[in-house]
Amino acid sequence: MKLLDGKICAESLVADISKRVAGYVESGLRKPHMTVILVGEHAPSETYVKSKIKSCENAGFDSALLRFPESITESELLAAIAEINADPVTDGLIVQLPVPKHIKPQNIINAIDPEKDIDGFHPTNFGRMTLGQKAFRPATAYGICKLLQYYEIPVKGKHCVVIGRSNIVGKPISIMLSNDFDIGNATVTLAHIETPRALLLDETRRADIIVVAVGIPGFVTEDMVKDGVVMIDVGINRLENGKLVGDVDFENVSRKCSWITPVPGGVGKMTVAALMINTLMAYQNNFDLA
Ligand code: NAD
């Protein structure tokens, strides 16, 4: 078993980005700029936002964190987004999810200018990505593809099973792996909560690559996979003892894997790296750079 180390891969991608940014700055351009909106107090979101801001520093980007109280209304938040959409200095905008219950996340996602939508959640980007056009690709799914590329894991012609169909992970990664992309051209099965257990087992036991994003600790067990499988664990679950674990029973499943992502240190790091790639693309689009 070998580790698909998201930390090493992310650091290498961000180092490449920082070199390109240094070149742009040397030629007289401003730095790329990411703005992050954080609403309310949510411990995991604080951690994610901190790591995004830190990664901006490492990439040579400017960043701004705008905090709003839990009590902000949807229309106030939409007004703040409209202001950033109009701000020529912000290349990429993220509204950290989840937002408070009285705000509809879809309304927030739809309000972000698609040209600044570095999370790749806006219907315009999701549609472009699905059609195989140039787009900001949803960051976690894009990060998984970059990780597979970095470790030269063959994807073309492989049988992939994605478990979980969220709009932010399961659905986009199933589309990206099956599309005619550089990291793609696989045959993909998308399983979800209504997939009968026997069918799920049939599929996972023949899968070459499994991507699991269900949010249930230890969901993928040893008996569900074949020898040599490539296992991508997207889950981030905090146990009562404070330990952070994925959706895979790592100790037992890893013995059968050719490659596996650790949690933490796997897909989470790659999500942030993909955001940096998307921000650089937004910046390059703004300045008509190749
Ligand atoms: P979600 O929480 O919105 O939905 C869970 C999905 O799992 C649903 O599509 C559901 O159909 C499926 N599911 C639930 N039980 C199932 C079962 N028994 N069999 C098959 N499918 C089942 O999904 P999400 O937002 O993608 O989050 C999933 C996990 O990934 C969470 O732990 C989350 O914290 C984590 N996550 C990690 C990153 C990262 O960067 N590493 C990014 C996003 C989400």
C-alpha cells in the first residue's frame, strides 16, 4: 500500500503557482486576490478558512477574510456578494459553506459572479464542466484529479465507483472521471443512499478506483473492496475522542489497497490546492494571460 499524500502534492502545486505569480508581479502586475466570506461561528469552517488564507500566502496571493454575524439576512449577504462581484481587485470569491439555516445556500451560490466562482459551484461553471468546456471545476473533485495525476494513477478505461452524490463532491467527481478529460475517460458508477446494499457491494468489489464521500466513519470496510484498489477517502469526520477520520476503515482497508489517501493529509489538502489553481485561472482570465 502506498499513500496518496495530499500534503506533498498540494505543496508542489502551490510552489509552482507561487513561481508563476512571482513572474507576473515582476512584470508589474498586481498579485492574484482571493476573498473569503465567513458567516457565523462554525469551528470546522474556521479551520478550513484559515488553511485557505494560509495557502494564499504560500502561493503569493493577497487575500481578504470578511466575517459576518450569524444574524445577517440573506439580502444583506447577497448585497455583500454583489459588492465583491463588482470589485476589480478580487479575482476569486468563496462563501464558506454551510451558511446559517435561514439562508438558502443555492441563492448564495447563484449570486456569485461565475468568473469569480473559484469553488466551481455556480450552475454556469458546473454546466460548462459537465459539457467539457473551460470552467472553474468544483475544488474537491478537481483536487482529487490533480492528486491522481501527480501520482500517475491510470484512470482511462478503469472502473470507478463514487459513493455519495453531493453537488460539491460526489456528483462532480463522477462527471469529471467519466468525461473526456486528461484525468478521466473512466467508466463510472455513482452510488448513493438509495443504492441497494447488494448492488453497492457488487460494484465496489469490482472497482479499480473508489471515491467515497458519505460522511460516515468506517463506511468502507475490507470486505467491500478487491485487492489493489485505489481508494480516495473524501470524508472528514470528527469522532467523540476528537480524532479526525475519513469514511474508510483505514487500518483494515489499506492492506488491500495499491494506493490510499490518508485523513487528514489527503483530499482536504488537495481541495485547497485546487482553489489556488482556480484563483490563478481567474486572475489569468482577468489579465488575458495564457
Ligand atoms: P453530503 O454530506 O452532502 O451527503 C452524503 C452523501 O452520502 C449523499 O449523497 C448520500 O446519498 C450518500 N450516502 C449516505 N449514506 C449512504 C449509504 N449508506 N450508501 C451510499 N451512499 C450514502 O456529502 P458531502 O458534502 O460530499 O460530504 C461527505 C463527506 O465528505 C463529509 O464527511 C464531508 O465533511 C466530507 N468533505 C470533505 C471535503 C474535503 O475537502 N476533504 C470536501 C467536502 C466534503
